[in-house]
Amino acid sequence: MMPKRIQMSRQRPWRAENPDAVVVDRRTVWGNPYRVVRSGGFMWVEPEGTRIVCSTDRAANLLGRRAEAVALFRERWVPLQVEAIRSALAGKDLACWCPLDQPCHADVLLEIANRATS
């Protein structure tokens, strides 16, 4: 069975159903350092000192900014950690707070950890 992403929740017993899942949220070494910041009607992605100011359409804006944070994670953080990701996360389910139907860095980790090496 292929490893999958699990959505953590305070509402349901996700841990009891997935005792071996590895938590990859921001509290861990595997967390995405790029986060969506909201202030007033604006959103941007940090860190890197770059702030991208966006429209006030909150639903579309949030999804777009999450995708941007995941893209930055893939482009800037993952290349430095490929071997560590493979050795620690290969074959394991990964748990994060992101909704399953939205972009998440855990999907990138799953892809890298379980990619066949040549």
C-alpha cells in the first residue's frame, strides 16, 4: 500500500487510526518554513524577506498562497534534504494539519521519500 497524507485533527482520533504516521507539521524538522501570513485584507508568504501582497479575495487568495508556500518548499528547502527525507520518511504515512484537498508540503515529502532512485 502506498504511503499517504493524513490530516491531523482535534475533532477526531486521527492518531488512533494512524499510529505509525510521522507528524510533519511546523513543530518538527519536516515542517514547511514558508508560511502564509494574513494581516487585514492582505496575504503573503514568508520568510525569505519577500512579501507578496495579494487581493482581498480570501478563499482564492489563501489557496493560491498555500500553493506558493509549497512551491517555495519544493524549490528551496527540499533540494538540501533529499537523502534525509528518503532515509527518514520512505514508506511512512505523513500527518499534517492541511486539508486533504489543498496544497501541502507533506505531498512533496511523500513524493521525494517514495520516488524510485536510479
